[in-house]
Amino acid sequence: MKKGYLEVYTGNGKGKTTAAIGLAIRAAGAGLHVLFAQFVKGMKYSEIRALERFSDLVTVRQYGRGCFIERQAEKEDVDAAVSGLKDVRECIRSGIYDLIILDEASIAVFYSLFTVDELIGVIRERKPECEVVVTGRCAPQKLIDEADLVTEMREIKHYYTNGVKARIGIER
């Protein structure tokens, strides 16, 4: 029996979600079942459309009402995230998925949509062979300590500082 690990992709650099999606596609290519659970975001970004092409092996669920990073989280944002974490718990317990990606779960913790202890509690309920990936800036130290692999994306230079907006197919 293979062992599943906990991976964390964090940092202020670009590429955390993109790396997780790459892993999801790789897993689907190997015939594995993937849950891509996206917190905070609720819009149909290009990555969601791409993953839907693998719907026989990749399940996509979003637990956000949009992206509230530019505004204060509201009660509805908290309710969506808490409901999402409950749904993820059921998915983890089901044993159906070989890979579970909790996209932007670190941001959900950072904005107090749920606690790091609640997140870790859900992750610990997985079957031993289930791989879990948590993405998002500001990963709490407790999650980093729990993880088997941590990758920090560090911004060195980014064209948005020159006014370039998010481009369809590249950043969104």
C-alpha cells in the first residue's frame, strides 16, 4: 500500500494553484480520482473549465461566493467555507479520492473562515494512502509542521507591478 502525504504550497509568489492543477492532471492521467476543492473563490476561472474536461476522474467543488480578498469577509463567506470544509470531510471519509486538493485553504484560515485546527482535523481523517495538497498564501506554522512537503513560491519579480492585469488563460 502506498502512503499518501500532506503537501503545502504557500508563499507570495505566483503558481500555487497552477502547481496543484498540474498535479491533478498528472494524477488523472494515471487513472487516480481527484477532488479539487476551492475555498474563497467562487467564479468559473479558466482552471475550473480545464479541470471539468477531466470530469470522469476530477471532481471540482467551489466553496466561495467570489473572491473577497479585496473586501472584508462577510457571514456568507464564512458559512460557505464552513459548509465546504464539512463537505470535504465527507469526501475524505468516503475513501473515493486518491488526491484531494484544498485550494486556497490557507487563505481561508488566514481570514478566519475556519481554524487551522479544524483544517488539520479534517486532513487527519483521510485514508493512509490519500494524498492531500493545501494551497494558499500565509500557511500557518501549525499546518507547515503537519506537512510532509512544503513548497514556498517566492515572488522575485512580477509584471503586475508595472500595471499588467490578470490575463485570461495565464492568471485567471
